[in-house]
Amino acid sequence: MIEDFIHRSVPLIIAEQAALCQSEKIINQCGKTLADYNLPVVELDFNLDNLENFNQNVQQSIDEANRIRPLLNVNQLNVCNAILAALNEQPSVENQHSRLFFMDGPAGSGKTFTYNYLIAETSSRGIKSATAAWTGIAATLLTNGSTLHGLFKLPVPIVDNSTCNVTPNSIHGHFLNQVSLFLLDETSMIPKHALNAIDRLLKDVCNNNFPFGGKVILFGGDF
């Protein structure tokens, strides 16, 4: 059964969980569980309905990127070009701090438009991105957007030494490790303890001590 998911170009660990999830549904119909057959249980944070996020329609992304690109203004295009250039470089001691970007602008200045172009452009190139905002309302405006609490499993409340509920070997840990670009909106609202927790999390799941695990991150907000 695992081959049914591997051919869809999803990572092996995701394919394994998808196969287990599908098997669990069938076995449960017979009044049995995976444990009855000495099979591992499905991780709690895995959802079979989200599998399509790993197999996005490339042509659709290409079309969307081509539609948006001519509409970008000079400043938006400069931001996008800088992000795409950073994605072409491997993290190193020399560039570890030049992989973090901030886009400043008031509401209505086109930040979300820029995010959504980058999502389409990176997806068309086979580059995984993840988008999030501090509030759910802002997250709904982003393609595949979520809240920072959802994306990084931030605890509530969050304090100085808080840690995110993600381990490197978990499904979500592998997902975060595979993301090359994070687009994080409403930065001016994010508490410093949350940013510190995200920094520690990405260093952990990526096994990389560069800032935010060496990931390219575009922060956005209005200061």
C-alpha cells in the first residue's frame, strides 16, 4: 500500500504514515486496531486529508505565478528577487544572517500579494514554503495559510523558556525540516518569546545552529 503514496512524490515518512492511516480505517471497520496486528500507531499530528499539500499542482502554480508577476511593483519585485536568490544558496557561516528578511508596510500596501506570489513561484519550482500569521483572520488571506500556533505548535501561554510541541523525528518535525521558505505575517504582533521558541524549534528539527535553522524567512508587518 505504501507504493500508492510514494508514486505521488511525497516523502517516505509521510507515505508510511499515509499507508498506516489508510490501513487503520480499514482495520477499524472490522473492530480491530493497528496494535492488534503489531503495527505502529499513526502519529497524532498526521492527517490524511492534508496529504495533497505534498503534491501540489505544479502547472497551476506556474499559471498563478505568471499571472501575478507582471502586477508586482518595483519594491515587491525586489523583495521577491532577494528571497529567490537566497533560496538558491546553501546556508553557510557567511550568509547565515542574510537569509532573514523583513518586509515593512501598512495594511493595504501589498504584503499579502507578495507572499502569495512567492508561494506560487516557489511551488512552481518544487520548493516547499509555509505561510502563517499571528491571527487567524490574517492567515485566511494567505495561500495555505495557518496561524503561527498551528504551524509551529506554540504552547499557550508562552513564556521565556517555552518549547514547541514538535520533535525532530515526528511527522511535523520532518515537514518543517523540508520547508525551505517560511513567510510569517504580522511580525509586529509576535511576542519575542514566540520567536525565540520558533528559533529553537527550527534549529532542533533541522539539526542546524544557524538562526532559525538556516531557513530562509520573510517576516512582514507594520512598524
